[in-house]
Amino acid sequence: MKSEGFSELIFFLIMIIFCIFLGDCIFNDYEDTKAHRFLEQRGISQKIEQFENRLNQ
């Protein structure tokens, strides 16, 4: 019984985070979003761009 309430709470929190992410993407250019800055700081964004460049060649 406790695990059902816990899983609903986790689902609710994930949905809130997802909605905040979508709102950020809708109202700002991708380069200005927090998600892009987070990926850029960790070097993930550059790896994605390199992969896209290889696909486009």
C-alpha cells in the first residue's frame, strides 16, 4: 500500500519536472534553455553535435 503512494508521488514529481522543461523549451530558444546549458557544461552537447555532423556528411 505504501509503495503505491510512493510511486504516484515520484510520477507526479517527474511530470512537474517534465512540464517545467517543456515550458522552458517553448518560451525560449533551445540555446537559451537550462537543459542546453546543463548538457553544454558536461560536454554532452558537443558530442551530440559531432554525431549529427558525422550523420550529415
